[in-house]
Amino acid sequence: MKAYFFTFILAGLTLTSCSSDDDNKIIDGEDTVVIPENYSFERNGNSTVSYDGQTTRLKMTSEIMGDFTDFDNATEESLSNMFANDNNPFSSAALNESSKSVKSKVAASNLYFSANTVESNAIKTDFEDFIATQMNAVKTNKDELAEPGIAGQIADGSSIRYVNAQGLEMNQAFAKGLIGALQADQMLNNYLAQPVLDEGENRANNEAGITEEGKNYTTMEHKWDEAYGYLYGDPSVPAEDPNSMLNESNDRLLFNYLGRLEEDADFAGIAEETFEAFKIGRAAIVAGDYELRDEQVAIIRENISKVIAVRAVHYLQGGKAALENENYGSAFHELSEGFGFVYSLRFTNNPATNSPYLTKSQIDGFIQELLEGNGFWDVTPETLDSISQEIATAFGFAVSEA
Amino acid sequence: MNKIPGFLLILIFLFSACSTENEDKTPDNEKEENSFDREAMLVNWADNIILPAFQNFESSTRTLEEQTTAFIQDPSVAKLEVIRSAFRTAYLDFQSVSMFEIGKAEQLNYRNFLNTYPANTTNIREKIETGSYNLELPSSYAEQGFPALDFLINGLGANEAEIVSFYTENPNASAYKSYLEAVSTRINALTVEVSDSWHGDYRDTFVNNTSSSSTGAVDKFTNDYVMYFEKFLRSGKIGYPAGAFTGEPSPQNTEAYYANDFSKELYLKALESVQDFFNGVHFDGSSAGKSYKQYLDYLDSIKEGANLGELINLQFDTIKAQADSLDASLKEQVRTNNTPMLEAFDLLQMAVVLLKVDMMQALSISVDYVDSDGD
């Protein structure tokens, strides 16, 4: 409780300092960078901020997740259609008419996958497999009690969890997996990657104020906003001041878990720091200060990567505690969330190396340890501790902090 | 969304508490807390309250099962009355153990299997007719336990003869009989399992877990106790039927809906059990031992100049006094005049704050159930 209390004070102070200062802060460098109070940027009196495409994909993800356990109506085909946006699968015409899909942006970043389509396709297939398992093995056994090696339902307090033969909830694997494979990968390894921000004539056009055809933004500004949109693009999150809805929005993906870290005294401050970095970086682009911009990229990459790692360890440890009390339903739910975050580690970005904090083979090893044999039914506390420790060490925090 | 306002509320209370009372006392508190005999409290809880309460309840569920068997062998109005009486005794006795959802009970999701209401009568009828059911599935919570039994012995027809006819003349009579027996048998079997674990190793595991960390027995159980009061007593028995969260009164959400005049008695019994536990009163009522009340007194916990333990007892007394004005059937109360139900809810909510904020803070116990996942 003390920890929460402290957070509250911090938040209060932060709020005070924001509202009492002048609206804009200025960093003097070679160029003058004007940092607005909110994420608000204009050219000729009109906003230059736009990330509709990200909001569209987040809405699609919400609809898919809503259908994932609707065994009465959903099928492998219907979910797969939603994932790829084929055959007008959504309830909203706007989503159906969109040229975008979730699947096309899974494991699709410039930095990690543009010349690695083998792995990119394998990851897309993993997500298709999550759907297929849910709508076949799990659905078939939805009225059976889950047992080691047998899919079915299992009680978690008043909730019912539907798990595969290894105790894994496919909806958790899918949703928490997308936090890495869609959101973090697109943000950290695509839109914030230098080859994307600085592609072609981006710098020259940005400095000359040459906007995209029919738009009010330069390409570089827009790339930055697209990264912003993957974190803050849920329709319930206010565009200019997202943290005002931290832990209160309808977002159930990355922004939600950023909020969870903020509530933990060991990581409090991360939400504000991340937002500031987005804002300063965007202001730096307006001023043409790319060095300052890239410093902010490093902060965002570190913080977003940390959200994934901390939540992975948090859920593995939560699962371990529940297993020790033989509360299997509760344990499997925690471990399923943990599995999704472990899967997402592949898409983290360590700014010191411009590559994931853990290697693909390390992460594949974790996944194998979690799921081998009967999976969560017989995973040991020692295994959960050793994976937790390896993750925490790679990211520089203590297991107990998560 | 739901949890945030509550969370902020706690913060606000914490804030006022910190700034008004405890500043100069903190060092004393910490010292005294360390010397309070938590193990003696756990022993009193286990040996004088929890074990005898389960022993008593187990005997009621055994009788219930036996009377069910007697009924299905030869269904009659007279035998229906006997089951009904066994049902009432067992359901009342359940109110003394429902708050102990820890250990084996927690692993089994015991409370969900015994008392998820309203019963899903559509599913119950369907399962009786198809003869295909598995009461071990968590998706069948609302098709078993006391609420299902209530439906099967009180709700199938307009009068006793009509109800008995489901077990005699109905084309599916034998299916009705099997289902009734399956429900009674499962209540007893689960209860035996939980009771056995308390009378076996779990008692020692519980009383020896004296750590003051979040996994210690006092911290963990206190969360279970306060959550029971908030979610199952306040919300379940009063809040949902009264529509306290929706503005829509819902009489169908009342406990023991078909028994009709029984819901207030269950509510009062639950209140009494919670208060007795707070005061460490032995299950047989003979005397009292180490308790939350003593722990708070030991820490000299004060809220706005008054003794916190006494404030909590006073609030329990106020709630019980207010309940006197309620109809014996809470369903009728909701239908005829819902305001006293909402007033009851408000009084219960004040007790939630005293327990969840003031008491838990005084005992330095973190609330572990606020941060539920929501997914």
C-alpha cells in the first residue's frame, strides 16, 4: 500500500508541475526545439498528428479477442478471416472496408524481418495456430474438464479458463503475443528505426516542410506518429494526453501493461518518461534535431521492452505461487499471460545493440521449457525461477521487483 | 474500469489516515505488531472456529444427502418436508464456513460450486432431460449447490404435491431423482474433502504460516475474509438483488430465491458469523480467543479518536439492527420497497471501508484482490 501511496504523491506532483509551468518547454541546441505540454503539433493552424491506421488495427484486435472464446459462433475460419481481414469478417463496415489487417503487420518490421521472411512467416503461422487450436482442440473439449495432456475447461475462482492440452489459454497467447509481434515490433523496430525515419528524402523533405500529398504532415512526422499510435491508439485513450486515462482506458494491450508498471513502485515514472520521450522526439523532428530525436528513440525502446520483460517475469512468478498452492486454474491463467509476454520478448529492442535483449534461441528455449511434455501441468518452480532470472538479468531488474 | 474508483478511494482514505493519525505513533506500532502472538490467533481461528464449523457443516451435509436418498427412494410430500428442513439447516450452517475459502476450499473453488446464484434453471432442466451433465465442470457452477437444490425442492411447482410429482409422475421422474441426488451428493462430497483437509495436514500448515508477508496465513486469510464480506455478503446477498450497481432492482438475484422466506435468515447468519469471527468467538459460543479485535486493541488502533475495533463492532450492530426492518423474504423486500435494501447496502459498504481500509492498514496487510485481471 505504501508503494501505491507513493505513486499517488508522485502523480500528484507531476500533475502540479505540468499545470503550473508554462505551456511549452524549450530545449536550446543548434535548433530551437519547442516541446508542447501535450502531444499536439500543428502546421498552418491544423494538426499534423495522424495515426488512424494504428487505431484501426487495435480495433480489429479487440474484435478478434472478443470472438476468441465465443465457441457458439466463432470458427477457425471466422477468426482467421478477422486476423487477415478477408471476406468482410468484422461487425463494423469501416473495418471491413479498410485495406489494413492485423496479420500483415505481425513480425513485419523493417529492422528485424525485412530480410527475414522465413521467421516472419513462421511467426504469422504461430498466430494462425493459436486460432486453429482454439477452434479445434479446445472447442471440441469445451465441456470437458482439462487434464494433463487433455484440453478443456478449468476453474479459476468464478472464471472459467479454456486451455489446450498443455494448460495454455490460446486467447492469452494470441493477445499477449501481439503486444510484441504487432505493437512493439512495429513501434520499436519499424517506425522508430532510423532506416524508416530517414528513408529516401525524408530528412530533406522534413526540413523543407514538404508534406505528403494531400496531408498536413511530413513523412518523418507521420512515421513517428504511427509509432505513437501503436501505444496510444485505442479509441478510449485521448490522443493529446494519453496518460490522463492510464489504467482507466479500455485498452487491454500494451498501454494497459504500461499502466501496470506505473502502479508498481519499482517502475513508477515509466509512463511519464515514455510519453515525454515521444513528445520531445516529435518536437525534435519539427525542429530538425535528429540527434535529440534518436535519444528519445533509445528511451522508448528501453521502456517498452521493459514493459514486456517485467510482465513476463511477473506472470511466471504469479503462476509459480499459484502452482505451489495447487490452484491450477489460476496458475494456468498467469502462465498463459506469461507465455504471451515471453513470446513477445523476441520483438524487444535493446538500444545499445539495436537487437532483442535475449537471443531468439534463448527465447525459443524458454518456450520449449514451458510447454514440453504436459506443459504447465508439470512445469517446475525451478524452471519458472530460472527463466525469470534470465529475463530479469538481461533487462537489469530484480525478479522480486516484477 | 470498475476497480479504479475503488482504488482511488482507498488512496484517498490512506491519505487522510496518514496525515491525521499515525504520524507520531508509527515506531510504537511496528514494535507492538511484532510482539502480537499471530500464531495464537491462527490457532484460535483454526481449532476453535474453523474446524468445529466444518465439522458441524459436514454433519449437516451428510444428513442432507441421507434425506435426499430417502426421498428419491419413495418420494412423498412428507419426505419433501424432511429434505427441506435438512436443506435449511445445511444452508444456514454453510454461512458459518463460506468465508473460509482458503487451502483446499480455494483449490476446489468450493464456494462457487456450493453457492453460485441465481441458479440457471434453463440449463438444469435441459441437463435433466438430456441426462448428460458433469457437475465437476466450472461451467456448471450455476447448475448445482444450494441454489440448484433450492430450485429442485422449492421451485419446480406451485405447491408440495406439484413438486413431488416431478419425482413420481413426470415422464422424466427418474432423471429428476438422479439429478437431485447428484446435487446433494456433490455438496456433501466437496464438504468432506474440505473438512478432511482441515482435520488433516492443512490445520498445521495454516497455523504455522505465521509470516507477516503477503503469503503468510494472516495476510492471506484476511484478504479472503474481507473479500468474502465485500463480494459475497455485501454484493451477493444485498447489492445485486437491490441493483446497487445498476440501478435496476433484480429480485431474481436473491439467495434462496425459491424458498422465499429464507433469504434474510441466511443474511443474518452470515453477518453473525463474520462478526463472531472478528471477535474470535468460539464456534460453540462458549468463549472467545485471540482475534482481529484483540489485534487491533493491541496495536491501539484509533480512527478519528475512537477505538477501531469498537467502531467495527458498532457498525456490525448497526447493520444487524437495520436488518430487523427487512422482510423475511429479501426478494419481497426488493419488489415492494427496495429502499431499505439500498440502505442496508450503504451500511455494509461503511463496514467494507472499516475492514478493507482501516483494519487492513492498521494490521499492515496489503489488499491482494483489488488488482484482479479483468480478463
